[in-house]
Amino acid sequence: MPVIDYPGTSPYSATPQTSWYLERFVVKPVSPDSGDQLFVLLPRHNFRPDTLSYDLYSTMAYWWVFAMRNPRLRKDPIWSFKAGLTIIVPSASYVRQVAGS
């Protein structure tokens, strides 16, 4: 079975793998940055981090960044993503830097 080369936009890009399986998930860190801003989730973002990723970064690929930057979302990055919740969102340039794209 071939090893998959996960792109930097994937939350799995830092996770080691063998020819048979992914190893234990390795969190790709998104450290605090001077471009971070607070954002209150709107009703259209309810349970939809991909939608917010598209609104802020013009791609749905960075949905995982919100969970990495806001540890309280890590346990369940979808169902904890509720309208009215205030989260920290990194700038688009910083996200691209972290993702290596």
C-alpha cells in the first residue's frame, strides 16, 4: 500500500504513516500570531467550520485551523462549532504560512 503525501492544507500532513496506516494523530500547531482576531460565529457557520474557512480564506481546506488555534474545539471540531461562540481566527497570510502553501 503506498504512502500518501498529504498536502500542507491537510490536518494529517504532520502525522507519520507506514505503508499500512496512519500513526497516532500529530497536531499541526497553529501558534498565536499578531494577526489573530476574535470572531463571533454567525448562524450560517453553525456546525460548519468549512464555511467559515471559505469565507475567510477562500477555501474550505483550512477548516481544521480553528480547532488547532482554539483548543476547546479540539474534542469535537464540528459539533462544538456553534453560532454565537467567540473564537480566535488567524490571518489568511499566517494560515498559508503554517500550511506551507
